[in-house]
Amino acid sequence: MTLSSSSMRTLVFFTTLLSFLVGSNQQPFLSSLEQDSVYQVLDSVNPTIHWRSLFPDDLCSSPPHGVVCDYFTISANDTVSSQTETVHITELSFGYVSDYSPNPPCNANSTLNPLIFTSFKHLRKLFFYKCFTEKQVPVPDNIPASFGSSLEELVFIDNPSFVGPLGGIIGSFTNLRRLVLTGNGVYGGIPDKVGDLVGLEEITLSRNKLSGGFSFSLDKLKKLRILDLSQNQFDGNVPEEMGNLTNLLKLDLSSNVCSGKIPESLGHLKSLEFMDLSFNGFGNFGVPTFLAEMDKLREVYLSGNFLGGEIPEIWESLGGIVGIGLSGTGLVGKIPASMGIHLKKLSYLSLDNNKLQGNVPEEFGVLEFVGEINLENNNLSGRVPFSAKFSTKVGEKLKLKGNPDLCIDEKFSIGKNASGSIGQLKLCKKPDNPKAAMFSDATAASPSGLVVASHMLMFLGFLVFFA
């Protein structure tokens, strides 16, 4: 069959149009230079894997799990026709996390390739998990100033051989939202330039070897929601300006060497849900009463600081609290019944190793969600208010030993239903039968006295009958 000239023209038109559409929709490829840099970084993380053979194609079309790309539009002029689309690496995540996110695995000889800080201008996230565990890897100290303008997340978790001062890894990251360096070998103080990273929403520097005071400025970090400096060697007073971080949801300074008074300004943190200041050296100023102003609090831990004083009556506005830690804080006096009345959602309570006296509040025995109550090693006395059902539910997490004057009723079958330390308490004495008030001991003891008493009772009955 022969096509007419008009049909031929129509066919040529649609063929040309189809070629144009196919060509215009073709995805851009990663540049060969950037692709080669990715291969070199992968080799530095795990040289035992043949990355180029496993992933021979464009790494933005078929990458390993931890390599992520994104598309960028570049305009030469301000016209649509002059716009071109490019593709670049935006995320590098290394270290096996789970079966659902199998990032490229690290090995004992993993190193940190400096190409990371020169070849990926559009990088938004850099993540290393358990990569530097044996061979010592120094924290870089010469990151180019041009790197990091796009970086939003810098995350190094559980890399104990990643060693060096913190200042070496903090560049001009003007868009950084998350700074997470936890469980590494980072040491020294927090550099002042951290206070200039105004976009930060999270600073987690826990489980390192950081030391010194809190010299970096907090005033500019208005977006900060998480501040975790736990398990380091920070010392000195906590600055009052920490109370200006009004968007903070989590504050964890536990297991450091902080001293002085817990600043009253922390009461301004109206959004705070989690506060852990435990195991520091805060002084003898009592349990902070400003906690009553923080009605969003869900967990508060102050254990291991000699605060002293009595437990204050501050619980009425804190009904959302699920966890309280006041172990070893030098507390005296009684446990307020108001804790059991208002803290209906309480799941964890530790008041052990103090000098508390008096009874255990009956209100504790009806707390519905409790999973652990620790009252060990105090001077508490009297009957415990917990039912056998309650003690069975909480089990060994109901801790009462070390209070020699506490006792339990016979309703607890020792060795069967009495779980945990409650089974180690003594049985309460049965109350003595009261003696008849109208008779003297001598009257009740002699036979003649009994006769007289009998006659008196009959006489009283007679009077009542005829009244």
C-alpha cells in the first residue's frame, strides 16, 4: 500500500512530535565526576564490596539504599525555554540500620573520605551509624567554607573511633536543622559558632567526651526543640539564658558535672515535655517549685542531685506527668497524698534512697497506669496501701525494701501472691481487742466481779425496756 503525500506529512509530523516529547522527558544523568566521587566514598566505607560492578548504571537511576538524588532547575535567563534540569546527590547514609533500611554497610577499615566535603555541593543529609568502631578516624579540621550551605542534617551515631574536637566538624552550615553526634569520641568544648546556626531544631551531643561550661550563646537558637548534652563532662552552672529556648520540647543534661542551683528561668519553658537533670551536682536548694508552671511536662528526672528539703505541693497542674525520678536527692518529710490524687497517668515513680517518713499514701494504691514504684531505703512506716491484685500487676517493680517499719496485711499470701520486695515485708500486728470501759481490771478478773457485772447489765436492760 502506498501512502499519499498528505498521509506521509502527517506521519512525519507525529514522528517528530513523539521524538521531541521523548527527548524532552528524558531524565538527566548524574555527572561522571559526581558519580565517580560516590564510588570513591563507597569504597572508603567498605572496600570489600565491588560497588562499580554492583551498581554500574547511573547512581541516580539505580542507587544503593543510602544514596539519594534530587533534581534541580537552572535558569540561564528568566525564560522557561532557557531552563535546564540537573541531578545531584542530596543524601549519603552509611551503616546498617535495619532490614527495612539497608544502608551501605561499614567495616572495620572504614574511613571518612574528604571528597564528601568537596564533591557534593547539594548535600542535605550526611549520616554515619556504627562505621568508625575500630580504626581511628580523625574529625576533619579543614572543611572548605564553601561546603555545607545546603546541609540540613549532620548525624554521626555510635562511632567511638571518630575522634577529635567538635569544632572540626562544625562548618558554615547556615541551613543545618539537626546536629546529632552521639556515642562518638568527640572531645573538647562546644564551639561558639554553634550559637550562630540559627536554623537548628535539634542539638544532640550525648555520650561523647565533651567538657567545659556552656559558653556558646543560646540566644539566637530560637527554633531549638531538642537539646541533649547528656553523658559528657560539662561542668559549672547552667546559664539562665537556657530559659529563653521557649520552643524546647526536650532538655537532657543528665550525667554531667553541673553544679549550683537549677535556674529558675527553666520555668519559662512552657512547651517542655521531657526534662532530665539527673546525676549532676546541683546544690541543696530543694525540688524546684517552678515545675508547677510547666503544665506540658510528661517526664521529669532529678535523681542523683542532693536537692534536700521536702517534696513540694506542686502536682495539681501536672496531671500529664507519666515519669518522676527523685532518687537519692536528700528528701525528708512525708510523701504528699496530692501526688496520688493528681498524677493519674503516672507510670514511673522513684523516691528511693531518701529520708522520707510516714505512711505510703493510700492514693498510690489506685494509680491505674503504674508500672514501677520505687520507695526503697527510706524511713516509711505503717501498712502498705497496695492490694494483692495491684502488687501482682506491678510485680518486682514494686520496690519497698529498706523500710523496716513498713508492713503488709495477711491478705498477701507470702510466697504465692506477694511479688517483688513486698513479699519481704513483715506482717502487720493485729489490733488489740479493747477492754470494756465500764469495768476495772480487778472486777473483770474475779468471779464475784463477774456476778456483779452480770447483775448490772440486767438492771440496765430492765431500765431500757421500761423507758
